Amino acid sequence: MPVETVPKSAVDVIVIGAGPAGLHAAGLLQKADLDVAVIEARDRVGGRLESVPAGPGHLDLGPTWFWSNEPLVNAVVATAGLPIFPQRLEGDTMVQTEDGVRRVAGNQIDAPSSRLASGIQAIAEALAARLTAGTITFVAPVTRIADGDDGTLIVAAAGRSWIARRVVVALPPATALAHIDFGDLLAEPLRVLVRSTPVWMGATTKVVAHYERPFWRDTGLAGAAFSWVGPMREMHDMSGPDGTPAAIFGFAQPGPNQPAPTVGAIIAQLTALFGPEAATPVALHIKDWRSEPFTSPPNADLLQDYQTYGDPLYQQPTADGRLHFASTETSTIAPGHIEGALVAAERAASQIVQTLP
């Protein structure tokens, strides 16, 4: 159906994506008395912030940590009253090479950081709770952004369209370009940049092994490990406060055209590193972010130019000042972190508030 013939809703600003960047931008714009619509492809808020229930707590399939030098994240957490606890650092590290497994004194991989007892997705939920009821439209993948009348933009998604004076694309740029027809709104230098910008963790598989108890602590291990053998290259203790729920997580990067690690390979590695109790997790979560179309483009494995993060072209709107990119990849501060997403949101929201009549 052509964009021009579907029912339309008129707002001041459309925000594409209900991750932390999109939600924070929407909240700031509403605070400035602008009419905002957030359009989200998934049926939930958070984007890469995804937490799953595990007994009395949650396990994070996306980001896990935030840090004391990140003021915007800490402000959201404090305002929402979300309970935090520190990443556990005590214990020794396991190292795996082709020559076998050995133990190294002290935690050689983890650094002081903060965690959320309710899971990292609670940050997105707190940001969403600030928005006016009905702001977010779920299960509506955006397919096209086109010129409208009188300098407006038309955004098409899920069989309908919205008209707005400004649009914020709060998605990884390459992901947006893979799914959205921008027509001639992007100048060629920006289109080249967008096409080549990696999605942070977009080519990564995160593995979370949930156990009945943190048994590795019995022998003084930190639950931390390095591996040059794989499939996981690094591992960390993801247990909740007081060790509940008990979990170890790791990152794998299978490489272009390679499948995510199998259950058998993961269990074999965990057992080799942490002993026989590691062979029987309560649950094993294997989150291949490459297979998430609303997170990663089809060529996520091939995007490696991280110098594109925070590029100057992302710092100003395009399409005659009407279209803003605002994901963590576009941030000049903490790109790749949740903090970077919030920084990008504040930049886009500030520019819109200053320029909209």
C-alpha cells in the first residue's frame, strides 16, 4: 500500500525505537510540551536491554553492567529507585588455552561496576513509565520514511503512517538502513557512514548458564574466565544479590557465516573450566544477537569499523534538519554503553527543542 494512502496520525516528533535512547528522547520531548509518538518493532521496550525471569531475580541477555562515572544512567536508576548491587570481584580466574586449563590468582577480568537486581531491562521500563499513556505503538516495524507536505516527514509502519515535523531514528544506524526505505533523505556521505557503522554487540552471542547455586565460589573461583579455545572467549559471574539467581555468562563471536555455539560445546567448555557441577544448569540461554532483525542487519558480522562511532555526521540532523540519528553508536561519549544511548538521546532532543517553532 503506498505510504500516502494509509491512515495517518500527526505529531510533532516521531521516535523510532523504544530502547533507552528512544525512550529517553521521547521523555525529554514530552517534557518540552511536544507531541511525541514512539514506534517500536518489538512487543516490549528495551531493545538490546533484555532481561528474563529466573526464580526471584532476572538474568540479562543484553547488557549487564553500568558504571559510577555514567551520570545519566545513574540518574535514571536513582530516580526510579531501582535496587543496585556491585559486581562480585572476589575469587580467582580460570584460563583456557590449547594446552589446557589453569587457575590464575585473583579476578583478572572484572572491574568495579553496578548491577540491577531487577535486571537491566528495568532501566528501559523506568524510562517508559515517564511517558504519557499511549505514546508507544508496539509490533510496528517501520518500513519507510518519506517527504510529506509543508516540510513534514511521513513514517510508514504496520499498515499505517504518521506525519511529523521531526523524526528521531533511535536504532543502530546500519539496522535502520537495512529495514527502512529512506528514499533520498540521506546524502551519500551519510548513507555510506550509516551502512558501515557496526552494531555494538550485534555480532555477538551471549550465553547465560543458570544454576541452582554459585558452586564455583566454594573453591574460591570468581566465575571469571578467559579462553583462547572457545566457543566463549570470556566469562563472568552473573549471579544476583547473595548469589541468587546463580549464573555464569559468556560472550561468543562465531564469525561470519558461522552458527552460534551448540549446547554441547558450551557445556563442555563450562565443565572444563568450572568442574562437573557446571554440566547441569537449570537453564541455558543462548542469545545470538545476529538473529535479531530489529537489532542487527544481515551483515552484522562484517561491520568492523568502530572509528565510525560518534562520527561528526551523526551530531547534526539531516534532511534539512528534520531527521536525527540517536543510538549509542552515534554518541561521542560512552558509545556502545547505555550511557551513550542516553547521551545521544539528549543531543537529539535538545536540537529538536531548539529548532521547532
